[in-house]
Amino acid sequence: MNVEIISIAKREKSIYEPLYKELEKMISRYAKLRDIELFPKEVAKAHTASPRMSQKAYTNALLPHLSGGFRIALHPDGKIINSYEFSKLLDGRMSIKFFIGGAYGFDEEFLQKSDKVISLGKLTMSHKIAKAVLLEQIYRGFSILNNHPYHK
């Protein structure tokens, strides 16, 4: 299985890197993982203009990544699911893509192009924390599907 995490974020070192690497290593037992961070000039420029223009810039940056695979957008207004429901999203798929938007979230156009829209919860969190939570849930989901005791 191929798993991609595509996010609107500046590629930079952070204190979370060791955690990401550890979770990516754990996930590699079950799937090939790619982590793609995008922050083109158009996004930076749109951030100085308006939230609406920022959302449009996110959509434009992410559109080339929408083809192929099952597409899941992480969005505050998405459906809140538990870890067992999350594991079912992974089950039987050849390719799955998770999208993390920028500071202003996704516009309706992008959400409509997604196969599923989920929320990691009602709390607001930084993109770096959201990615850590997502990676952990991906590993937990594979553990559930493979009856590995991690999830208990």
C-alpha cells in the first residue's frame, strides 16, 4: 500500500522530526509512506491578501496531487471518527492520500474533490501536531487491521 501525506507547510526542521521518523519507520512495516510539504510563492503571497485567496492558493497547489488513490482531507468541520473507523479507511486500499490544508483550511471546491473529509477533533492544533497525530493514527489503524497489540 502507498500512503501519502500532502500538506501546505514550509519544509523546515522541527522538534517533531524524531517523532515523525519513528512513526514513519513503524508505518513502513505495512505501507510505503511519502510526506510531501508544499508552500509555493502563490501561497505565501495569498497569505498577505485574504483567507479566501489563501484557500484558493492551497487548492491550486494541491490539485496536481488529487489524481489516483483514495483522497482524505483533514478539516475542522469534517466527520469525527474513532480509531477503528479510521482503520477501515485504510483497509483494502492500494493508495491513500491525506491532505492537510494551510492556516485557513480548505475551500469548498477542494473538499468536494476529496473522497472523505475527517477531523482529528474539535481542538485546534498546529500543522506539526496534526501531522504527528495523523502519523500515529495511521500506524494505529494498521495495527488494528493486523491484530497487532499496539492499539490495545
